[in-house]
Amino acid sequence: MKLALSVSNKWVKHQRWWFNIKTLAKLALFGFLASFLAISNLVFAAPKNVTLSYQATLNGKPFANVTETFKQTGDQYVIESVTEGVGLAALYGKRILKSEGVVNTEGLQPKHFEQHQGDNEKKAFYADFDWVANQLSMKNKGNVTTEPLAKGTQDVASFVYQWMLFPPKTDEGSTPITTGKKQRVYSYKVVERDVSLMVDAGQFKTLHLSNPSQTSGLNEREFWLAVENFYLPVKIIMREENGKTIEQNLTSIHID
């Protein structure tokens, strides 16, 4: 009887141990699936077609009109930004940025980026992203530079649309970005939330972000993102080292 009782107790303990292991495994799997589905729903609930138009000013004077389009077909995306100068600025030709890549559970994953200024090939920049080999190739004036490709790297056309898929939730953040000429980390912090902003496209509740420079505010960027419109940029201010201030304000928005 004692032997039978001892065997029975061991069997119960074994079953409890096995039950706990299975329960923990199920909970871990459930947590992973829940997180995966939440991210997937966020990414795939984002709009598939976006057109944004801006008026750009240089030190307070109109100098360009900007039109940006985001299009997603299946899991492929294409972003194009076209800046057309007005007045004397038109003589420089159109500035075109183009980003192509994949939309997955991590958001936008660029494959190719290029930038053109009129017909001047010397001012053209190219970047190719090899996510398998984790290499970034950048080309300008025939010179190719290869660097390690950091996880989550965006290009200068795609990075603001990454916020459309993954809005800033913390007070600070950072994103690796390539211009096609060099790669750097863009760090930002939240300046103010729920800022009411009126522009030609209407009134928006916005999130104000800034990346203050470490050198007296030079090369500072500020963004006002539309909280109720997929965190798309409503207003952008760029302060350059040469003292110039470029400001973009949204004049029209179309989302499908």
C-alpha cells in the first residue's frame, strides 16, 4: 500500500510539473500570437494610398510646392516626393525622391532609394538595401560605399511614413536613416501632444516632435503629425547650418 501510494504521489507531481510546463508554453505562445496579431492589424489597417501636398517657404518666402504619394499594392510600396520650385527656384529643376520596398510586420522595409535634382546626375544619390546580407550600398557620382545595414533603417522618403504604421508612443525615439550619401541615426523627442494646428488643408490635432541639434540648434528638424490622420506630417520645419529655415505646410490631403 505504501509503495502504491508513493508511486501515485510521484505520478501526481509529474503530472503537475508537465501541466505547468504546458500551461506556460501555451501562455507564451498566446502572448506571442496576440502581439503579432496586434502589430499585423496596426500595419495592415494603415491606408494603401496617400497623397499629400505642401507649400514650402524659405525664410518665410514661398519657394516651392511639394507633392508626395504613398501607394501600397499587396506587400509592396512606392513613395514618391516631387518638389517643384517657384520663381527663380524653378531653374534648379524638380527634386524627386523615390523609395520602393516591402510592407511587413516591422513596417516599411526599403529595398531601393534614389534622389534626383533636375537632370544633374552629379547630384543624384542611390541606396540599395540588402536585408539578407545586412548591407547598405550608397552611390553618388559613380562612387559606391557599402556599410552595415542596421535593423529598421529607413531612407529620407520613407521614414515619415513609418510613423503612419508605428506612431511614436514614447517621449523619445530614434531611427537609422540613409540619404543615399551617408547613414545616420535620427533621434527625436516629443515636445507637446494634442497640439491644435490650422493649415490650408484644415485643422488638425497634432503631435509635435523635434530633434534638437547638439550644436546650438543647427540642422534641427521639427514635425507636427496628424494624430487622427495616421500620424501623417501636417507641418515640417528644417533649420540648416547656413541659417536658412525651410517650412512645409500641408495644403491638401487625400487618403484611401
